[in-house]
Amino acid sequence: MIRQTLAIFLDAYRDLNARKLFWVTLILTAVFVGAFALLGVNDKGLKVIAWQIEMPRQMALYAYKSTFRPLIISVWLTWAATILALISTAGIFPDLITGGSIELYLSKPLGRARLFAPKYPAGLALGTLQVVAVPVGGS
């Protein structure tokens, strides 16, 4: 019983992982975080790539944080990454019900809840992976 559930979860994960939209979203997140990683704070002030902007450290930290919060958290994580994660995982259930896919699962007696339940955490896992990429890449 557990092996079947794990097999369905693994199949859903492989299906979502094979989609190009998921990888496009993950690459966009990496580019967004990488671009923001070019901005940094040191003892002399704010550093953008190779240019140094002289200012007090507290003022540089404030500028960095006031740029990070609206761009990364308010725009990217709140809207862009969430919408892209929803779009990339939206086809899990409709693709399962299409002809050819459902017959394989129904060849063994499975309840509907056991058939759909592992697909939901697989979608959540990939959505979480997209969101976790921001703090991991930013540190």
C-alpha cells in the first residue's frame, strides 16, 4: 500500500520535473537572485558589481534592505514565483485523467483519494523548491 503511494508520488514528481516550464521558472529565479547578488554592502558603503558608492554602513544597509524587500519579497516571491509555480503545476490532475494515463493507475484497485493524494504533495514540493531557491541563493 505504501509502495503504491510512493510510486504515484515519484511519478508525479518525475512528470512535473520533466516539464520545461518548471525549469524556466527555476532559471528565472536563479537569474533574479544572481542579479541581486551583484549588490552588496561593505565597510565603505554600497558596492554594485565593481563600483563602490561611498556612504555610511548603516545607510548602505538601509538602501540594501529597502531594495531587497520590495523587489525580491513583494514582487518576486509574492506574485511572480507563486503564479509561475501555480502554472507549472496546474496540469497535474487534468493530465492524469486524460486517456492513456488513468488506465495504468486503475489497473490496480486504488481509491480516488489514494490516487490524487500523492500528486498534491509532489506539486507542493516543486513549488517549495522554487521559493526556497531565493533565500538559499541570496545567502
